[in-house]
Amino acid sequence: MKCRSTKVGAQIAVRWPVLCGVLLFLPTLLADDSDRVVSFNRDVRPILSDKCMFCHGPDEATREAGLRLDDEQQTHGRIVVPGKPGRSELIARITSADENEIMPPADSGRSLSKKQIGILRQWIKQGGTYEKHWSFIAPVRSELAQVKISHGTVNAIDAFVFSRLESEGLQPSKRANKHTLLRRVSLDLTGLPPTVEELDAFLADESELAYERVVDRLLSSPRYGEHMARYWLDAARYADTNGFFVDSERSMWPWRDWVINAFNSNMPFDQFTIDQLAGDLVPNSTLAQKIASGFNRNHMTTRETGAIDEEYRVEYVVDRVHTTATTWLGLTAACARCHDHKFDPISQKEFFQLFAFFNHVPENGVSRQSGNANPVLQLSSPELQQQLDAMKQKVSEIDARVAAIEPKLSATQSKWEQVSRTHPLTLPTQGLRAHFSLNGNTANDGSAASKARAVGNVEFEEGFLGQAAKFDGDAVLEFGEPLDLDCDSAFSFGGWIKPMTSGPACVLSKNDDVNSLRGFDVMVLKSKLAVHLIHEWNSNAIRVTTKNKLDSSKWQQIFVTYDGSSSAAGVKVYVDGVLQELQVVYDRLSGSIQTDQPLRIGRRSTSAAFVGLIDDVRLYEGELTAQQVRNLFTSQLIGGIVSIAPEERSAYEQKKLRKHFLATPEAAEFQEVYKQQSHLHDQYDELKASAPSMMVMQDAEQPRETFVLVRGQYDQPGEKVDAGVPSSLPPLPDAAPRNRLGLAQWLVDSKNPLTARVIVNRYWQQLFGTGLVKTTGDFGAQGEWPSHPELLDWLAVEFRESGWDTKHILKLIVMSATYQQDSRITKKGMERDPENRLLARGPRFRLDAEAVRDNALAISGLLRNRAGGPSVKPYQPAGLWEAVSYGGDLSYQPDNGEGLYRRSLYTYWKRQSPPPALLAFDAPTRETCTVNRPRTNTPLQALVLMNDVTYVEAARAMAQRIMELPSGNTADRIEFAFRLATARTPVAKETQVLQRIYEQQLKRFENNPQAALDLLSAGESQRDPSLDTAHHAAWTTVASMILNLNETITKN
């Protein structure tokens, strides 16, 4: 946006009287003045923030005319004359008819309404008084207003709400009926509907304490902690995969279980905060506190080859700042990463002072391994530790046996080495078309004797057999001699490689990327070998991959043989002379693989460049036998290692040679004990790997220095900074350490004006659908003014002074008359307050995604309430993971048994392909911090409820519950089903409609038994075979209709 306010300074002295004179004749441009008191925070700041502060705000770098509109010292006497709007340049500029003078500029896309202009005029008329932004002022507990409304107040919340209603000329709604209230509070505190037994007990309890007893029971339920944790998982961006690149699996569920337990035990929120932000730094920290620190390791990570380590590490730290600021402060601090914040008083320097708190984790931006990235905490149960100790004892015993025979084994191996040197095996030479020894040159010793041409800088350095070619990701060797190889030709190829990446990295190819990848190749892909024979990718091609991974950064020989059958079964892959077990990905080759592209070492024609070393590449016409491949490996292994003096061999070389020797006849007497040793070590490693681990926070012994990053770029360090907090907020407590622990203590310090407000606002949002501050994640200048500011502050102070007692605050809210109101909307209410911001009625909105599913499972009786543990995989459509996974070879395998029916909180969350049925109902991807989900209404949601196997199976199970009712009366069964789903009894017309549908469906299924069986086959759970199939299918249809009711998926 171009601002022309640079002219303000030069022309202000002469322009305002002229303009003001003109304005006397332009009354239609001005809104009428009002006698109401204008508040800067409530009325003026939102206008300036939305319309003006992009160019006239806190960001000095983009500030026009040196004018900052949120600073009284810069406006008074310059563009604001207190008490005199007609003499104020601000009014002159926003009402100008001259497009070269009007503010905001005509080409900015922004403009002020008559009402907004009127507010600014009235504000200046009343003195143009500025206020510190409301959320940066410490909350205070206001005195309760005296309310005249006859509708009885229950607690302080009602005094604030009803006082506002009184001033607006509105009346609160009557109390909701008991069945509605029970369902509402059950869903709000546990995420689950009440059972019929709980409903009957509550309806029968006429005591004044009946409702409070229900609230206490729900707050004490284990389901409460699960429900509350779900909201926190959104803020913490919790997921079961790493997000970037291959989106590999991680294990963070112990942290999720810690959150559930913390809510169930009603851990004070200040301790909840400290443990998650700095549990590892608490003196004498417990295992639970270290687990809690996993909050700030929930961010996405990568292990992508070629990614810049420091770039991603910086992104992780930035994510922690963003998440912490959003979750606890309700501020968009990340907007100050590249420059000073456009709207809020957070400078770029202050952003990086916050950054410094999180900048000391000893982590890599690009993880060196799949799964959890360091630092990692290993967890073990007492039972597992006992098994590990027992297995470790067995390992020690076998290691001692091996050590005892080592001298004899070494002597035997030494003799074998001498014989091997003097009696080398015969290498296969027949059909050797290309042989590049790469011993300092690119000569070809095969029958096609032309040398290869280097494209790019191919260097040579010490390899496995003399020298080897070094590939840096840009260079490639090309061999242009014709090779008559096709899909019906048998041929073999391979060489020695030392890959420095997990791929994709092509070792040898003869293919054409542009022409549907036609040709053949062998490449490293996800640390495995992949072989391709392609006519047209991927509809007419073979692709096989090894099941075992290669050793990264280690020398190994790879060899491929192909029998010319155009079948994946004709492809064999060997690593170090050993035939590998293969996974067939594609097996549909029927066309030619010939291409006029050259044979290449180190790349496909344009892609998959190799990084690492390649030595002794060979290509044969004909299929080598397994023995020939074995001999080739053995001969070269001996030539490459045995020629090195034993004391000069690396540990890897010694291990490789020993492993090969133990497979020879000369080592027969040692093979059994070494086999036992290998087996026991594998068992121990497997048992150890079964122990859960998780990523945690930790500070490095040597702290990193932190710098302001110019434009936020990782490689552009500027001014050095120390850890600190924004100057617009209270300073760190004197006794607080300058680390994450001190930051956590500052967040919950009594002087911090934001944290308590932000958290109680989110609790309000959970219960009412919208927070008292609608912009839940933005309490800054771009955020919305609270609908009930005194109530928000009262709740914040109450929360803090109660000892940060979450259950106390929730009980306070749900016990209020405000919360217990009927949710039906009147015509007047719709006209005056369509979003229910004034709270003249109870909350009503569609359930969140997880609650929609859990509600169906609970109603049907399928829900399994086992708590905690690794995430589970319920039903989802096939093929989704393949569509997004790198290489398309990762399939989703649903669980069996109770894993299909556990609460959605425990559902496996893959960031690149989140649970689709939950996404349909607006669940986030969990890639970043989320504190406010959208709530949409789409046809896709109806399709999910009608057709997804979860809901069809739920309808079937619900139908079985209906049929198990002792009464065989159809009307009684419909009433039972309706109460299960909605907690109320259906009216006569509803019963009649459902009964008619049941009878119609019964006739249909009696006439079509197979259709009944097809419907009843949905899902894994077993149906009662004694039930009549036609009746069961008919009731399933009725149950599905009830589960699809708006009332069923809505909290009233």
C-alpha cells in the first residue's frame, strides 16, 4: 500500500484551516456526533489498527511521515487538537474529497465508514485521550453490578452478563429443561453424552443440589481429562508424525498422556505451565516433568536430504516462540520475526529476545534418524526393565564365550586371509560390456571400450578398491556407446557405493526423465535400494525395493540381475553378495525400455543426483548367477580389505570382513556361537526398542549466542541479544533465572496481564463457542474488544487467586444462570444479537470433530474407554497415505479390535494426511498451533455421517441395542433410540415419521435379504446372529437417521 502521508509534516501548518472551511459545506461526509463516551481501546484503537497502523504503527521501517498513530506524543499537537475535531488534521485527511489527500489513500483498498469517522470526531471532541492497550493493563476484580432483571442470578458471572443485557434492553432466557442441561454439561465437561441411566437418575432427582452433583461427578470423571486434553493438543500442535518430507512416525504419546493426567488431577495451571515450558530445568526435576517438557518438541521436523540444517533449526525455534506467545499470551509475536510488529508494541529485537529462551536445545535442524529427533527421553516400565536386565545378562554371558574363542578365531581368519590373497577367485568376464574402475579416471575396461564423459566436477579420492569417483549432487559421468538392452534382454549391473544421503540418489541409469522416465536404473531411495525398468511411468513399469536398508556412509557392494522376462520376479538385488528380500511396488511392464540416452553414473537424466562415492561400476550382458555375484563380492572384499594391514583397518572394515569370513567353510566351528550371539543381541535391541521414547526439551551445556536475524533469515545475523521479554509487558521477576524456567514463571506471575485472561477466555470459548474475546489467538491491536471486559477481568483474577484452579473456573461457569439458559433463539434475539455475544440465551453449536465421532460411538455402545497408550488407527478410506507419502509406498493399516472404537483423542494423527472424517468436521492438520477451530456446515459432513464405515457400524450397533430392549413395541424402541441420541423423548409426529420409515425399510429388506446382509456387514464388530436380519437392517436405517439428526451432532 502506498501512503502519501509523507506530505503531512510539510503541509500541516497551512492545510487544516482551509480544509476545515471546506468541510463546513460537506456535512454529508461526516457521521453525526453522539453524546456517548468514546473509549480509545474499545472504539478508536480498532479503527486505527485496521485502517491506519500498517503505515503509521509500531514498525519504524515502514512508518510513513514519521507518524505513529498509537502514540499520543506523536499525534497531539500535530494531527490531533484535543477537544477540537474541526481543527485536527486527522479529521481533515480522513474526510478529504481530494483523492491525493484522503487517508487512507484511495489506492490502499481501505476506507472509513461514516460511523467510524464519527467515532474519531467524537473521540477528539472528548479530548482525544489515549489508553494503554486494554490487554496490557493488569486485570482487576470489578464490583458486581446491581441487577434489576427478575431472572435469578446464581453467581458473579450472571451479575456482569445480566447487567449488560439490562443496558441493552434485553432479557435472559429461562433455564433450559433438565434433559437439555444434562446433555449440554456432559458434552462440555467430558465430550460424551449422558447415558439413559444417568438421564433417568437426574430427572428423578428433585433436589436443589441435583445439578451441582452432576457437575462434580463429571469433573471427577477420567473422561474429563481426555476431553480437556483435546483442546490443549490443538494448541500444542500434537501429532504422531514429523510433518516435513517423508512425514515419518514419531512417538510423543507419553506427553499426551501426561496432559490428560494433569487435567484429571486438576494440576494448578501455573505448575502446568512451568512443567511444560521448563520441566527439564526445574531443580531435581522428576520424570513426569521431563515428559511435560515435550510440549515444545511437538513441532514439525525434517530429515530431508539437502535441506539446510541451520535453516530448519531456526524454524523450530521460531515455532516455539509463536506457539508459546499464542498459547499463553494471545499475541501474534511471530509477526515481529522479520520486522517490528505492524500493530502491537513488539519489536523485532524483542522477538529475538524471546527466541533466545528457546535457542539452546542441542538439536539438529535436519534429523539424523527417522522418528524421534534428539534430545530424546527413554521410558521404561518396571516389567520391561526387568526383562531388559535378564536379557542383558544373557548377552553378557554370550559375549564372554565369544571373547574366549577370539584368539583362535583370529588365527583361523588370518590363515584364510593369506590363502585368499594368494588364490583369488575368478571374476566373471563374459558379457562385460562396461567396467569403470574409476581408479582416478573414467576409462572403460569392458568390451565397449570408450571412456565415460564427466559432466560437472567429478573428483577422485580414496575408495574401496583404489580410488573412487566423488559425486556432489551436480556431477555425473555419461557413457554414450550404444547398449542393446531392452525389456527382453538379460543384463546385470552394479558397483560399490558409499552413499552420504538417504536418497533419492541414482547410482546407475540409462533413462529419459522427459520421456516418461523410460529406461532402467538402480537408486538409493529412503536408504533402501530401488530398481526400475520403465516403458512409461508408472502405468507400464517394474519397481522393486529392498526390504532392508543400506548402511549410510559405509562402503557396500550392490548388484542387480535381470532375466529379460518383463516381470518383477526376474529382478534380483544383492547387497554384499547376499540376495535381498524385495518388495514389489509395480509389476506391469509390457513395453520397450530402450532409450537413446547415455548410460549415466551418479544421476538419472535430470534428477536423483547421487551424493557420495562410487567405485568399480560394471554392466554385463546376461544374467549373472548368485554364485558369480558372490564371487565378485568376495574377491573385491578381499582385495579391498585384506590388502590393508589388520591394525590399520577401520572398525567397519573389520566387522565387514569378519561377517564374510564367518559364512565360509573355514569358520564352521565358530558359526554356532556367533549365531547365538547375533540372535541374542538382536533380541536385546528389539526389546530395548519396544520401550517408548519421546522428544523432550534440554539446554546445551554451551549455550548458543542469539542474534537478531535480518529479515528473519537464518543466515543473516545482526545485533546480538540476550533472553528477555517485551518492554510493553512487566519485566521478568527479579528472582527468575534468564532461561525457559524464568520465562514460564513470568507467564504465570501475578503482574502478567495476559496469561490468566487468555486461558479463561479459551475456557469460555469451549463452553459457549465464542470467547469473551472473539479473536482467541489475538489479544493485540488487531484483536477484538471483549464483549464483557469486566467479566473477563473478574474471571482472570478469580482464576489466579483460586490457585490457578481449572476445575473451579469451569464449575463456576457451568453453574451460572448464564450457562444454564435455554438456547432457543427469538426473532428479536436474532435481529439484535445473531452471534449471541450478549449471552441472552444458552450456547448452541455443532460438536467438534472428535465429539461427533465419540458421540456416535457412545450412543451405539461401541466406545471403548481404555485410557492412554500409543495412538490407534480406526477406519479410514484406502489409498490416502499412498497419495501423499514420498514414493507412494506407505499404506494405512487400520487396527483391529478396540483400537477401532477408542476415543478420537487417541487417533493416529499423520500431519500430511490427518484423519479424513475428522478433517471434514474442521479438525486442524496440527502443523501449527491452533486455539480456535472454524465451524463449517458442508455437504461432505452429511456424506461422512451417512456413509463412513464408523457411522454405519455405529448405526448397526445402535440398532442392536434398540432390538435388545425388553419391550417389542416399535414406539417404545423409537423413544429409547431418540433418548440415547438426544436425551429427550420424541414428540408424536417424530415417532410417527420414524415408525413409517421403519416399516418401509422392513418391507424392503424382507424383499431383498442380500441388501440387509450387505448393510449389516459394515465394520468389524460382531452382530448378534440371533437377530432377524431384515428387522436389524431396518432398525439400522432408523438409527442412522437419528445419528444424522442436526440435534444429535449439536450441543443445545
